[in-house]
Amino acid sequence: MPIGGEEATTWPRPTIPSLPWKALIVLALVGTALGTGLALLDLSRTQDTNGGLIHTGPAGPAAALMARELPQEPQFSKGEHDGPMYYAIARSPTDLATASQSLDRPRYRLQHPLLSWVAWAIHPSGGGMALVWSFFAVTVVAIFIGSLSMGALSCTLRGPPYLALLFGILPGAVMSLRISVADALGVSLLLLALLLSLRNHTVWSVVVACAAVLAKEPMILGLIGFALWRRDRAGIAVAVAPIAVMGAWALYLANTVAAGGDRIMEFGVPFVGIGSAVRTWVTGNDAYAMLSVVPALVIGVYGLAKRGLAHPLVLALGLQLAFMLLLTRDVIGFERNGTRMSLPVLALGIVVLATPRGASFRRPGTAAPVEAAPAAT
């Protein structure tokens, strides 16, 4: 229904600038190639000490599966991470009981299955190194999508296209590729959903948003923040539909997968985890996490203060930043965790700072853009 007389409930298309696709694609390809190169370089340098693309320790929940299907991969505790559990889900995507045998917290791990499903779809006939490289290929494509979306989002908000170069080299994107986890996929889909919504592709934005929360649940915070800024039916849809999908999948898991696993304290009092992480970093440990978390905090806080509530992405950034501040040291302080946990804040914060306050967009019911800016050439 129209709001305020003849005002439409969606932004008129003349306010949306065209996109320089050729430049965006070239920049995204370069950024993806650089990020892939960094991941492969780290793999060649640290595989003997930190494990391969998918690595578990002898006591890991997927240790038996890894020993059976990847016997050439040594198992040692250093470098152990979540990748083997994504692998386990990909090996039994429809047999959740079998997959659960290789998961530490089955319901939690199965709540974000998208990366595993896509990797299985590429290689449905078995496991081994072919499936491992399927994970790698999916994440490379995800990084390209994130790079393209970040640049296109910037241009849509009257910013520069060169942001398409940056996503692939952010520490969280590189780490996601290095250890075969879903953070780069989740953030890429979040950026794409926001881009599609801003450009009035409502149905596709909802579809992509639902995929984003099946890749990583915390992406819902960015979608909720954007919906709170937009405040129309399209904005509501891009948040409510993913919440419904998350809830329905969680109910299904609750009725089909047995609860179990050790309790892991991932959240705590705000700032306490960051403070503990700083004490870890000053000893010289996990400096790579510091190189991601500290810039994310600075850019996030400065972006909120500099742009204010008029910017379309500020509330999305604010909720993702608040989430990051609740994380404990084990989640935010170590290089294989902190780099990934800070990726949403770093990506959104960079876009916020690179684009004008009002970004020439207006919410339905307003007579004019909050802050007009010259159209991109």
C-alpha cells in the first residue's frame, strides 16, 4: 500500500546507480586470486605443523573418519579445527545419525550445513581428497561472490568499485579457505543479500538471505539490522524469512538428532573476551588474529560514529559488532577463530566507511534522500 500519498513502498529505480560490471569482475577476480594464493602459500608453509586443508587431532570427534578416508593426513592436536566436521556432514548429508557420530555437538554443527551440502553436490560419489578439494573450490567461488558483492554494494551506495579487490584478502576469508570452514560463504551471501535488497530484487534477496543463515547463523544479525533501517515489507521479508528457515531447521534437528557434546562457553560478559585476547596477543601468540580483530573493532566503531543511523548498513554493522564483543577469548583471540569471527564486521565496516552517510537512498515515506550524493560515473 502506498505510504504518504503517491510515495511507493520501494525505492524508485532512478535512485539506484548502474554498476561497472567489467571493473567489478576484474577486481573481484584479482582479489580472489590473491586470497587463494595466500591460503595455498600458508598451506605449503604450515601443513607439517598445523595440518592440511581439513585436519583433526587424534582425539577429535571426526578422528576415526579422517583416519579411514584420509590416511595420508597425519593427526596431531596443533591446528585441529572444525573442517573435519563439515567433511563428516558432506559424507552423510541425508543420514544425520551417521554424520552425528563424527560431530562434537551434533545439533549445533548441523545447524549450518550449507557448505557441506554444496561440497557434496560437487562430489557426491565419495570422500577422500576429491571431496577436500571440493570444499576448497566452493570457498573460492564464495570468495569471488563476496568480492563482487562487496564492490557492487559499494557502488550501489555511491562508493568506489575497488572494494571488490579487498574481500578476498581479508584474514577471515583467507582463513576460511585455509581450514575449509563456512565463514567466507556466510559473509559473502550476507553481502549479496543486502546488495539484492538495495537494488529492489526482493525475492532473490530473501532466497540468498535464507542461504546465508544456513551457512552461518550469526549472519541473521546483519539482516535484522538492515531490516530495522529499511522498515518496509521488503526489509521485513529479508529478515523474517531467514529466521523462519533457521527455526524450522532447528526444530527438525531437535526431533531427529540426539542432543549431546561438551558445553563450550562461546559468549560472556562484553569486552572480557577481547581483553583476554589482548593479553594473549602481547605475549606474541596468535598475532594474525590481532591483525584482523583490532582493525575490525576500529573500523566498526569509527564507522558507527562517522556515518550515523542514516547509512543503510550501520545497524547491520552495529549488531555484528555487538555480537563480536560478546565472544570469549577462545573464540576471538586465536588466529583460526578471531580472523573469521571479525570478518562480518570488517567487511561491513569497510563498505560503511567507503560510502556516504545517506548513500542517496531513502526509506519509504520520506520525501527526499537523507543525503544526496552525485551519481557514480
